[in-house]
Amino acid sequence: MGSFIIRRLGLSLVLLFIISIISFFIVTLTPGSPYPWGELNPKISAEVKANFRKKFHLDRPLHEQYALTMRDLFTGNLRSIKDDRPVMSRIMERLPATLALNVTSILISLSFGTLLGVAAARYAGSWQEITGSFVTFIFIALPGFWISYLLAIVLVTTFGVPILGTQSYGIDFPNAAADWLDRLWHLLIPATVLALGGIAVQSRYLRATMIGTMREDYIRTARSKGLQEEVVLYKHALRNSIRPIISGIGMLLPALISGAVIVENIFAYPGMGRLGYEAVLERDYPTLVALNFVVAALVLLGNLISDILSAAVDPRVRLE
């Protein structure tokens, strides 16, 4: 198990290094100017422009810019073009909100995806299963931004229910419990939108695996002993089909983080996705490079944890 973890960790570090290079050059070579005042602004002196280029290493060749940017990132000296604040400070301010959003979304995806997957395997071929499959395919096909706008129109415009931000402003709650419920409401709405696609994918994977598991001899033996169908499904069939659920966590992370860019902006949720969108509009290259690096590290960490859990559940994974 130790050698398996070391191999996976080494592979993750190599991938992170490659991603950092690709991300840096994509951001740097994107058309546009990083100058906050505009590159051709006649009111800005040549000395100010030169100092700006030197401060952000824009006067160096690209390979040196990459090395210096990574050095500043790891030493905490990388600063934002927008407000000259340390980039990692800006990211760490938004990181808890994004982690809360993604963890909640994963829990929703796993919970409802598991329930739907078990039900689809149990009633395979029936009209209930066909209806459930149709609904899951709709969840996969519908874009998250469309669902987000639809919810915003229905809840805000029609019913006047606040959903933007992390809490309702201008309302005096009678106690801490009411304030906590309000914050939970603002978290669950965008998390549910993010989770819809994951619920559909998880349920389809689990359904396919459990249908094969239900044909195994030990399932027939369990039924022949007179065990209740729920015991057979959840204690025997699900336990031996759990690997796709664990692997699905690693598969969900990239989709959740990329989807959070859209969902966080629609719901005005102050997370890393919204920070990235703002950095793109402001051409804040240091923030974009650092943000891409942190996101890549989180995705690789999630995949690493998923691989370790899969290996712990199924030792055959260590031999792959």
C-alpha cells in the first residue's frame, strides 16, 4: 500500500508541474495587455511602465518569467496586479467558501446518486427505471447556467426568496439558529445546481455495476436464505459495488470546480470561481496563474484520495 501511495503521489507532482507550465503559458500568451492603465496610455510615463514590467517580471524571457512567478508563488511574494495584495491572501479568503460549496455538492451527489443507482438496479427494465433514466439524462444534458438562471428567476423574481451571496442582508434574525439556517439555504441552492450532473452520472455508473453484481452467486445465496431485499441490496450488493462511487469523487472534482465559475457568478457566491472570473476581466495574470495552480493541486489531491480509498476497498487496484 505504501509503494502504491508513493507512486500515485509522484505522478500527481509530475502532473502538477506540467499543468503549471501549460497554465502559465496559456495565461501569459493570451492576447491583451496586463497594464491596468492600458499599454498605449500617453499619460503614463516610460519610467512607470518600466517599473511595472520589472515588478511583475514582464521584462524577462518567458521561461524566466515562469521560474520567477513560481518562486514568488511559493514564497508568498506573488502580488495581484489589481490591488497589489499578495495573491495567496486573496485566494485563501475565497477558498473556504469554494470548499464548502464543493464538499456540499459532493455529499449531495453521492447521497442521491447512490439512492437512485440502487433503485435503478433493483427495478431494472421496469417503467420506474426507464423514467428515472430519462430524468438523469435530462440532468446530464441541461447546462448548469440555464438551471441557475431558471432558479434565480423563479425564486427571486416570482417568490422574492433571497438566494444571492452567502447570507441575506438587511434582515435581523431573532437568533443564531435562524442566521445559520439562512446561510445554509444560500449554500444549498448553488450546491444543488452543481450536484445535478453528478447525481445523474453517479447513479448511472452504480446502476451498471450493481446489475452485474446482482447476478453473482452470493446474491442468490443471500436471497435463498430469506434475507430482506433491502439487506441484500445495501449490505451485500452495494458493498461490493462501491468502487465506482469512490472513483466518482475524483471524476466529480474537475466538473464541480469548472462549473463553480459559472454558478458562483450567477449566485454572487464569493468563491474561487468568482475570483477567477474577476481576474480574467481585469487581466490579473498573477492571480490567474496562482488560482490555476491551486485548483490543479486540489483536483489532483482529490484524485489521489480517491485512488487511495479505491485501493483500500479493492486491493486489485494496487496492481493496475
